[in-house]
Amino acid sequence: MILDILDEHIDEAEDLFERRLLAFDMLDLTGEDLAELDVRLRAHLDGLLLGGEASWNLCRDFLAEGSVGQAFVAGIMACEAPGAPGLQTLIEALPEASPDIKQGIRGACHLTVWPGVVYFLQQQLGSDDADVRAVALDALIYRKEIPAIDVLERALKSSNTAELIAGLQGAAQVDDLRLAPLVEGCLSSNNTDVSAAALEALVLIDPARAVARCHGILSDNAPCPTTAAMLLGVIGNREDIGPLIETTASQVPQVARAAVLALGNLGSPVAVQALIKLLDHPELGGVAGVSLKRMFGEHLPEAEMPPLETAEEEDDSGDWQPDDDLPRLSPQFVQQWWVEQQTRFSAEGRFRIGETFRPGPPSVETPLPLVNYEMMENSFVLKGCL
């Protein structure tokens, strides 16, 4: 019976962690929703920890073969079970691990509450295996324990993609011009994940240079256009509205989506008419509504905006997307509201939830530990712009 309870804790924690990964792409979830998810996740992990050795015996094989969520649970048990019995097993598993298992272990190193995790991760930076160094560096950066510049320089020259991306994330946080040439050199990578991480790092190191590179990426259809569009919405200017509106017509759904969200982040009334037009779009209509709400907040009389009437079709494909359940606003109703209210919002201003705002210099997104989502609603990275 006890083993049945432990199995249930494993299944629930696995499911909640995988839902947590999806949740960061869902525009209709709030920080409170995500905090509640983390409370539930932590409760099941604590239940497993009470099982001690029995729990570890049930989980240890997940480090060799398992899902993302199972590897996460095993990683937490390896770190937090009394005596940390599985740390060596965890490290030995990394070089041969599948991408899913590596992601789960990385998540465990991010979210564990084990007091010794920072020292343990710092030791792994000296490993001869690039996969081990990559996980250790990534987790340290997530936890705001930034290594020395020479460690980041080594990572930025690595041929291991995961280690290179971790180095770029670290470069973004230290904001050191000595790393700028290495960072900018990564923009030409054919790996979209690498070029995207490089562009985000360049935003923190040299914002003006980053804006110019974003324009070049969008106009030349270069790698990481999704990230380029998203970043223009955060650090861009009034003259970026036109290119972003054009990008909403991209044939690549994620690029078009990022451009719609970027217009909402820019917050300029100049983009409102384009967003209203997009409310009719079959895929982007809900996202356009999110951008309008981001700009005007409660000034949009949401209660009076019925969802668009569309034919409901049963979808048995299982191909669910994070935007599928977003409420749809009536473009006719919003258009009428805008005609009546637009004089309240200066075309020269930028608006967030109905109030003018002046964006400051870019700041590094603070990684959010378990149950700490105070900044979630204002976070462009965690609200699905990537």
C-alpha cells in the first residue's frame, strides 16, 4: 500500500512538472495559477521524500530511461533524499542521457531546495564531460550564482550546444563588454537556439547593436526571427511598429505570433488598428486580444465583449496548442470602443494596462524559484513571447 502511494506521488509530480513546462507558453495563465501549480508539485515531492530509500529505488532507473517529468523527479530525489544517495548516479547518467532526461535533470538542479546544490554544481564545472558542465553552468546561472568570466569564455567557445547556450545566458547576466565579440559571433550560428540566446545576450550588453541586428534578422529571414520580433517589442521604438506589423503576416506561425505579442509589449496606439484587424485571424485572433488587453487592461470593457462565434469542431488529433483556449474578442465591438476612446490615448505614448509607461534600460529576467511568481505578469519571456 505504501508503494502504491509513492507511485501516485511519482505520477502526479511527473505530470505537474511537464504541465509546468507547458504553462510558460500559455498566455491566459497568471502568476497565481503558476504558483498554485508549484505548490502542488512541491507537495508531491515532499511526499516522495518521506519514502526515503524506497522512493529512490522507485526513481533511480528514470535517469537511464524515462520521460522529462520522471527524470525531474529522479533528479530531485538524487539531491534531496537523506544523504543525497543518487548524486553520483545523476552525474554518471548525463553523458549518455537522452534530451528529455537531460531536460528533467536540468529542471531538478534549477528547483531543488537542497542547501548543498550550489557547491555541488560548482564542482561539476571542472568535469571533463561537456554535458555535465552544461547542466551545471545552466543551473548555476538560473540560481544567480554566476561563475567567473573565464568559465563563461570557455563555454562561449564550446562545441557543445547546451554548454554554449548556458554561456550565452551567463554573458547576458554579467553584462561584460569583454564577452561582446564572442556573443555576437554566435549570432551567425545555424542553430536557432544558439542564435536566439546570443541575440538575447546582446540586448543586455549592447542594446542599440541588438536592435539593429533584430531588424536585419527580420528583413533577411535570418535565424531566430521569433526572438528578434519579441525583443523589438521590449526594447524597440516607434519606428519598429511598421516592421512588426508586416511581420504579423509571416508564413511562419511562431514568428507571426511573436510579432503580435511584440506590438502589445510596445504599447503604442499606432498599432491598435492592426491588432483589431487581427482579431478576425483564425490562429492569431486570441493573441491579438491578449496584446490589446496588455495595452489597455481594464479600460477594455471585457465583460461586454462576447467571444467570436465560430463553428465548433471536434478535434480528435490531440494537437492542442497553448493559444487554443484564449478568449476571442469581437473586432466590431473593439472597433466601436476604439473610435469612442482613442483620443484618451496619445499616439506618442506607450501604454501598459491603460497607463502610460516609460520603459527603462533592459534588465536581466530574474529566474523564478518555486512558488515565487511576483514578476510573472510583467515578464515578456515567461508569457509566451519566445
